[in-house]
Amino acid sequence: MRRVRPRNEIDYNVAYRGIERKSVEFYKEVSTSLVATVKRLDGTGVAVDIYCDGNMEFVSRAGDYYQEGADLIAAGYDTDKKLESAVESDELECRLNPWFDLYANGEHLDRVTHDIDDAISEAEAFLEELSYSVEMLESCLK
């Protein structure tokens, strides 16, 4: 049996930050926690929502607070590498960190990641597993 994978569509609720900003911190916005929805294009309507859960708080040596990704970018911590370097050198202290988590139809899937590409891969893997399970059930009922 040859299986053709249906393609997925990704709708970003928060603007994609680019290849140098994959860390969850860049996707943290106080106004919304829904980052993206990954949906099947096979007509089933099955979708997985990617949320940025948890609060974020970074504090600089100068006492500046950063609670959103846009704040970090505006302060010059605008790539994964710069953010990581600032934390490692104690230029920034991370007091609270967010994470990506997945939900399907409001159900918490408990698939935690800290990188947008990993979160999308996890969502696609869940959709593929679900699709395979449905196919197996359908073949058993025939």
C-alpha cells in the first residue's frame, strides 16, 4: 500500500520571525498566546494549535525588563545567537521562560518545545499519527 502524505498548511497568528529567530522567546506576546495553527489540507478539518504558554521575564544588568519578543528584538537581542550569548554572559537574567505547547480541539497534547520549527514538526507528527490511526480504524471496519 502506497501512502501519500497530505500536505499541511500553517497559519501564523503571530508573525513568523525568520530563520535566525526560532526560540520561543521571540514569539511571546502579552496580547495573545496562539502562535500558529497547523491544519491538514485533506479536507478533514483536523488542526493543531501551537501556543506560547507561560510568562516571560528577562532582566538586563541595567535593570530593564523584557516580557515580549518584540522587546528583546528592539533591545538588540534579535537573534537566537545573541539572546543565548546574553544569557550565558549574564548580561540578561532569565527569570521566567515561556514554551510552545500543542492543543487539538482544546485538548492539551503535552508536546512541549522551545523552537518554532520543532513545534511545527511536533504538530505535523501528531497530525500524521492521527491520520494513520483513522486509516487503520477504517481498514479494520471494512
